[in-house]
Amino acid sequence: MVSSYDVICIEIGHHCNERPPKHDRSVLAWSLFLAKLLYKAQWYGKELICIESEEIETELSFSESTENSEYLRSKKILERGLSKRETL
């Protein structure tokens, strides 16, 4: 997957550089996935942009969060990621 795309935008619940709490296995598993994804992105010279969940939640209205929610959420993540990329 990483070698196929130049930019990967991903939604996360905490900062990419933060260590997750040790008691939550799902958070630990997600953090391990993110670490591997970041490693692969660096290996292939690709860009990984992390978008915090709170950033997306504030942009989605109630109607957007119920109808076509996955599509709209993905679209917002991509838009936010690309706008972050332009400011770097």
C-alpha cells in the first residue's frame, strides 16, 4: 500500500509522536500499526500525514455525521491532510 501512494493521510485519536497508554491493547495495536506505516513511508520516501480525530469532528456537522458518514469523514481527512501538506 505505501509504495503505491505518495501521500497517505490517516486519522488518529492521539498525536503520532505520543506514546499510548499501556493498559489499552487496541490503542497499543493501533500505535504499532502507525509505527510500521511510518517506517514504510520513510523507507519508500513517501509522506504520512496524521490528522487528529478532534480536527475532523469539529468540521463535520450533525447531518454529515449521520448520512454518508464514512465517505464524508474520509473526504475531510484527505482535505485536511492535503492542506497540511501545502503549509509544510
